[in-house]
Amino acid sequence: MADLIEIKGIKAFGYHGVFESENIAGQDFYVDIFMELDLTRASVTDDVNDTVNYAEITDLVVEEITGERVSLIEKLAARIADRITAAYPQIAQVSITVHKPQAPVSAQVKDISVTIKR
């Protein structure tokens, strides 16, 4: 049985998108992370070295959002997942949701998001 750590609503400003206007104006992106891992040891030792470091993970997400531009949020989500799993091999499964609430679509929408699992 795996335990779960969730980090929701990591916000940063980025320039990702298919359209040139998105690359110029940019927009806010939000990321939710769900990580499955065994937290038995951390719950006994009370030592951050026996779990994942939330501050490092949130910083990593902000670096990806504010970093190199991609066209698709699918790619952005995959880059985040790959970096997290490389840094924390004890994670059994990670789910990354990238929200793009200001996506340029013709209809009014509350949010557009992509979720990937690794």
C-alpha cells in the first residue's frame, strides 16, 4: 500500500502555448502533484531525508513553468514528472496536472488541464 503526498495549486507565470500571442503575453499556470510512496519510515523517524522535500519539488515546478517554452502543456507536465522521478526514485507513481485557465479557446471555460502519470 502506498501513501500519498499532494501539492496543489503551484502557481507561476510562463510563456507556453501553440500561438505566438501566448509566447509574447504569457499567462499563469497552475500545477497539482500527487505522489505515491511509502512514508512508513518518515512517519517513524520524523526526518525529511526519509520523505520528499516539498520545497525542492515546488521550486522545481516553478523552474519548469518559468523556464524553456513548450507548445503543449502535455510536454510541460512530462518534464515536471521526469524531473521529480529522477530526483526522488522512492516515488512509486507521480501524477502531474497542469492547469491553463487562460487557454485561448473560443468558448468560455473555467479551466483546461492535462494530467499525466508516471
